[in-house]
Amino acid sequence: MSAPPPVPDSASRRTELDTLRVCVVLGLVFFHSALVFSPDDDFYVKNARTTDVVTVLAGFGVVWAMPMLFLVAGLGSRHSIRRRGPARFTRERLLRLGVPLLFGTLVLCPLPQWLRLRAADAGYDEPYWRFWPRFLGVRPDAADFPFVLDGEHFETGHLWFVVLLLTFSLLLAPVAVRLAAGAERAARAVERRPALLLLPALPLAAINAFLGMEEGFAGWNRWAYLVFFLAGYTLADDPRARAGLRRLAVPAGVCGLVLFAGTAPGFLGLDDPFTEWNAFAWVTRGLFGLAGWCWVVALLGLLDRPRAARPPSRALMYLGVAALPVYVLHQPVVVALAYGAVGLPGPIALKYALIVAGSLVVILALYEGLVRRTRPTRFLFGMRAAPRAGTSP
């Protein structure tokens, strides 16, 4: 029997996935700016006028965007563990994710909560320096694992992604070697039957259907993201799985569209489709889980086209390194600019454009002028000692 195809090492960059990761992170600025004008989402700052258009368009993004980030992170973890081993991988994850999580929670997350109070009550005049210690008034809450702290005003906010990614990484490390051995058997199976690559859709559908979807985590159940993360770790970069994904891309994309359309009656007709406990809600959430995996399969297959090896562009190299700092920075900036913009006269489209454009300018200026310039700030935002092209969180 011939030897299996070699798994690419970390030097072989998947530039299409780097590009997709950058697009998702930057796209969150557009997404969170839109929530200012959504009638359904409990965002920090809300415009007086809202539109249902935002709800529909947001649905097209949440079904695949954050799942793709977790899948790409799982793929990066496979390369990292291969280079470092599980022990060094654990230490590296604690530094590169734990430090920005702690810094962001203490320094950045209180601002949106303070602005929420000011936006909701014109008479609220508590200065920020007095609110900040109240934000940090927390108590243990193991029932909400891995979000183990709770408080009247405390939240991890948009850093939930970092909490989950760090948790998944720490859970992965002790079983990484055994899981990699199982991945080899799985790769041989999908080489014979590419349709097996669709099987992760089943646990995703079951998790969303019976554990419920969570609005605070971009519409997915938190443990559904673990399935995407492990899929990235085990199969996403194996040549045999990649060949199967390319074959399945178009039919999976079509199925994803049909399944996503099938969720419309539930999401539009139920009072609370994310948590209601009845057959209609179960089916709606299950279809959403199936659609999400189909769309991820389609994107992976459609973007992975054989091409001559060439280095990534300078823009991609720059933004690839900036992805985690930009993610950590983006939501407080969006909320702060939205707080000022919603009070201005003008149509929704103009306010939205002001929030998006202003946020992108401020975020990239903070990154370029502050974060990447010194060793301490790079450390606080999860960057290595010196910026390197193509690194991933």
C-alpha cells in the first residue's frame, strides 16, 4: 500500500484561508455597526429608527463567519502542535490568548457597558472612573462554563471568541496526539467516500437544536464551535480531505442555501426561535446547524483551487498579523462611534457609513500607531515579540 500524501507543514500557507480570516475580522466592524440599526438585537447603542433588512442580512453572515474563524484556528493549532508539542503549545496559547483576554476585559470591555447605560438613560451621569470598579464586581459562576465569572455589569463582550478559543485549545492539548492519529484514519475514509465530510453537520444540528442557540455568541451554541475547531484540527488541511471538499463544494453550497431558506419560517414566525422548546424550534435550529456546515464546506472547497505557489501580498501579510489585535479593539471603537452617530440627524445609511468608516480608521490607527510599535503593547494584544507575516491567532 502506498504511503499517504504528506500533510503540508506550516511553511505552506493557505493564503485563501488567511484572506478569509482577515475578511471575517474586518467584516465584524460592518456587522456590529449594523446591529445599531437592528430591531431584534440587544446591542449596546441603538438608533431611534431600525430596519428589518439588518436582521436578514446578518443571518447570511452568522451562519458561516464565526464558524469559519474557529475552523481556521483549529487548522492553525494542528500546525502549532506539530512544531511545538502539546506542552509548548499550551504555554503559547495561554500567552497569546490569555494575556489579550485579561487586558481586553479589564481595559476595553467596560466602555461599551458604560455607554449602554448612558444610551438607555439620559439622566445617567455616573463618571466612567466610578463605573469601572462596579464593572469588575464579579462572583464565580461555574454553571456558565467556560464563562466562569458573573456580575451585575461584568461581561467579556466580544471577547467571548477568545474565551472559547483558549478553552478549546487547552482541552485539545492533552488529546492532540491521539486525535491526530485518528485523523489519519478519517482521512483515508473520506478519500474513499468524500460524502463522509458532511457528517459533522449532524452533531452541529443536534447541538443547536437541543442545547439552544445563543444570541451572545453570534447565533450558534457555544459548543457547536468546538465541532468546527476540531474539524479544522483533524481534516481541513489534509490533502485527501481537501480533494473531497473541492468535489463537494458546489452541491454543499446549494444544499446550504436550501437549508438556510428552510429556517425562515421558524426565525420569522417563532417568538424566540433560539430557545423555544418545541418541535418547530428544534427543526429550525437543526436546519441552521446543517446549513452552517454546508456553507463552510462550500467555502473551503471553492476557495481551495490548485495554483502556482506564490507569496501572499503585503496587504495580506500586514492584516494577517493584525487580525487578533483588530478583533480585540473593534467593538469598543464601534460602540463609541455609534454612541455619537445615533444622535446625529440623517438617514440610516449615512449613519451606518459614518460608523463603519470611522471605526476602520480609528482601529487601524490604534493598531499602527500604538499596538505594533512597542514590545509591551504587542505582548498585551497577543502578538509575538516582533510582527511576522502570516501568523494566526
